[in-house]
Amino acid sequence: MVVSKIGIITLLRLASAASPIDLAGIGGGGSVPNNEGDEHRHLQVNAQRLLAKPPKSPTTSKPTSKPTFAPSTPPTSNPTSKPTFAPSTPPTSKPTSKPTFAPSTAKPTAAALTCPQQHCANDVVVTVPVVDSNAICPGLAATTLATFVYSGDVLIELTGPSDPVNAAAMVITAPHGGSLEPTYIPDRQTSGPFCPPEGCKDDKDSYTLEMSRLLQSKFIANYCKVPYLVINHLHRKKLDANREVMEAAQNNTLAMDAWFMFHNFTNVAQSALKSRFGTVDVTNAINATIKGVNALLFDMHGYAGLDWVPVDAAARSDRATHARWMPDHSYECLVRGPGSLASRVTALVDALEGGLTTDALCGHGTPSYEFESPWTLANNPNHCASIPCYYFSGGYDLEVHERMNWQNIPLSGDHFNAVQAELPRCIRFGGDVVRAKFANELSVAVMSFLGDLYD
């Protein structure tokens, strides 16, 4: 199995004949080719107190009104910790990684037994049964906990349970699904001083906002638990919330403030989950004790998948979280075993009467059983339609929010497990029924994975 100095990433690839899905990450990420291809409170915090000062006016435009922060109903208890506002200044470093592709000339030889077969043969996979939510929690719903508003537009939104006792142990983030294109924020440039050599992306991940809301609602319907959800309503042309601030906002002050609020809301939700579900102490590979939160960050994205053929996906470890050192949990099995997210999703989709779509592969989560190394897989011509192929390792959101003190350089604080999801077109563009069916199965897979990891 692939082992790193400090962490773990799982990659769940959900496939169709034309376009696969990846879920990258217990752990972290890196900038990846995430474009569409052909198209592109009770949170214990009052939104008014999320900022120490109002955002500055944009440097490149002159809006006529100042941003407002619109709370919903006042919280009934005081926060355990007060979020802080950091000035909109560029970070001193860019914690981002790029697509990984390592050329391979030798064709891999299949082992007699795969790693999961060697290490996970005795794993018992338990699926958490759904409950009768109409009887147990009638009327339970997500509520808006905090918003970042400018000129009447909700730019960033945090939703979740009105009472933390009803929280699911998860925060969903949707950085690329927004559609707002206000004129008071200039369009981001796809090349220039704020962009990496390969350029900046400005394509939205269509239907990922809708899928995020569906996943949240299916958690409620199936388990009477409400995940937190952080939404960037701005189109990616205006803000890329999954990049460091200068690439994300390109020095526009209002966009930078929106960027900060997206990540601050994410951290607020993580802090609420830490208070609700607590932490676990684990011993890492160098015999040091680290503390991790008993919850998961789920970062939602979309992927055209034109450079993959639907055969395999990869599992990679190169980032810091605590899941790999959890007692009674094999790193290999968390990533690629029968209890991994990939295997759970595949089994649930296959069990659907009539399937998910007419494409039998659509929605499959296929972990890398055949190859021990994801880099080998990503560059094997038997499994890629073109060379080099991209291996998705997660983005900026996962990088900074795998630790609770996300603004520190270097990152510090308690660890927080994270997964990046790359959903294919066959699901996102499959229509309301397909999206709802998949969100239902995904909610069961994630809830069961959480139960296996933390219960």
C-alpha cells in the first residue's frame, strides 16, 4: 500500500462508460484538472459576530452598498469558541499541489493476491440501516445558520441543524457549484500573474450545488441527522473557493472577503462538530500522539472524466489525517477494502433495482484492486485513454481543512478527515431522478463509513 510520512487519502472513483467519478481523500488534496471539459442557529454562533470588521470595498470596482451579514434566528446558547476574522491579505505560501503523473514504462504484473485480499479478507462490512424519519424526526430540516451578503445577494451560505444535537458528523463543502455572476466582482482571468503556469480554471462544476443539497437532505431522510453545508453561490468566474486566495479572488477585495467567509464558515462547522462529537487520540508512525476530530469533511466537485476509461481508480496516501492510525483500522482497508467508500458505493448502486442508469458502470466506486500504486495506474495505457492521465488527489479545501487551525502556516491544530468527491456527468446530468437516487445511496455509504470509522 502507499504510505506517506503523515497521512492518508482515499480516492473513490465513480464511473460511467464516458465519465468517471472520483472521491479523493481521507486527508487532503491538491489542485487538480477539475473542469467540466465540454461546458463548462443553531451553530452556536451568530453570523453578525463572524467578522471583526465589515469587508472593504473592492479595489477594482465601486459598489454602491456595503456587504451585510444576515443571521437567521439568534442562537439559544453562547458559542464555545468565537471565530476570528483575518484581514484579506494573501497568504505567505501557496498550500496547493498539482496533478500527479509519474511516467511508467514497465507494465505492472498482477500479484497473486491484491492488497485488499491480503489485508482485508476478514473485514465485516456493516451498512447502517435507514430509519423511519417521518415517525422519528418529522419536520427535521436544515436551516440557514449564517450568510455573507452583498448588495442583496447571498454570496456564501452556511446551513445545518438548528440544534447541534441533530448534527451528522459531517460538513459538506460546495466550492464550484454557484451560478451568481454579479457585475460588482470582475471576472477572473484564466492566465496572468495570479495563475499557475497551466492557467486558472473558471468553469463551474454543474449540479454539484444541487448534489450537495440532495446529500444533506438524504442524510436527514435516512438517518434524522443534518450535515453542515457550506456553499459558494458565486460562479467560478468570480471566485474559485478551492484555490489559495490570490488565485481564487485575483486581488479583488470583495471576492477575497467571500473567499475568507467560505473557509471561515467551513471552520465554524468543523468546530461545531468537534464540540458535538469530540476527538480521538491516536499514535502515528513516529509514535507521536495526535488528536483528531470524530467527523468528516466532504468536498463536492464534478468531473468530465474524458481522460479515464472506466476500469479502475486509485487510492493514494500523501497527506495528514488521523484515520490511518485509528485502532483496529487498516489503512489499506480504509482506502481500498470492502469497507472503503468506493466499495460501499459500488455495492449499493449495484443493488438498486433497475440500476442507477442504463449505463451499468455509472456510479461505480472502483478502488484500485489491481495496482498497489496509483501513479502506476494513472500512467498505464491499458487503463487510460490518453497519456498522461490525471490522478485526483484533492484540492485546496482539503489541504487547509485537514487541520483545525486552517489559517496557520504551517497548518496546525487537531486533525480532520476529509474526502473530495468528483462526480461524473452521467450522474450530474442524469436528471432529477438519477441525482436523487445516487444521493440516497451515497448518504448510506458515507453514514456507514463514518459508523465503521468512529463507532
